[in-house]
Amino acid sequence: QVQLVESGGGLVQPGNSLRLSCEVSRFNLDYYPIGWFRQAPGKEREGVSCISSRGGTSYYADSVKGRFTISRDNVKNTVYLLMNSLKPEDTAVYFCALDLSRRSPRRGCAEVSDWNWGQGTQVTVSS
């Protein structure tokens, strides 16, 4: 069974950066899109950024566009989310997820259902 393990979360001050990693095991990532989602307390889970199987196409939520960068290394079976200029409103649990339905990044990020999820990593942005 596919396993996704996120790492890299933590407590940072506003304006600083973090890089999240998601290692996927027991699965060949080559043909599947993957995405990063987040869920803040009391809010619904939302798509942050999604990337196509070979990395040629990516999607970003408006709230993170220009600050976050998604990338993937299919040899290492790992996906990354570089988060710059972090804001307090970025505070949330961040999940990586595998799209077995192979939707486009834009559509996949908009449809929170039908993803295979990791356990999440907490990101807290506070002074």
C-alpha cells in the first residue's frame, strides 16, 4: 500500500521560509500528479499547490502564488514545497497527497476528495 510521509514543518517567524518534503514509498510516482493541501483550525482542507506527473504543469492557490514553489524528484520519489515569505495565515497542517485519478493540477487541487493522503505536518507562522 502506498505510503506518504511529510516532513519539514515547524515554527517560523513571519517572513521566513520553510521547505516541506513528502517521500512516497511502495509506489512509482512517474505517472501520477501529486499535491499539497492544508487545513487550518476550524477551516476546510484546501488545495495549496499541485503538480503534474512529470512536473511540466503546476497550479497554485491565489493565496500562495509567487511565494510557494512545488517541485518533484521522481527518482527520489519525493515532492517538495518551498514556502517563502510566510505569513501567519499560512499556519495550518500541511498534507501531501497522491492523485490516483490523474486529474490536471488545477482540477485536482480544486477537488479535495479522491486523494491518497499523508499524515500531515504542522506549520506555525508566529512572532
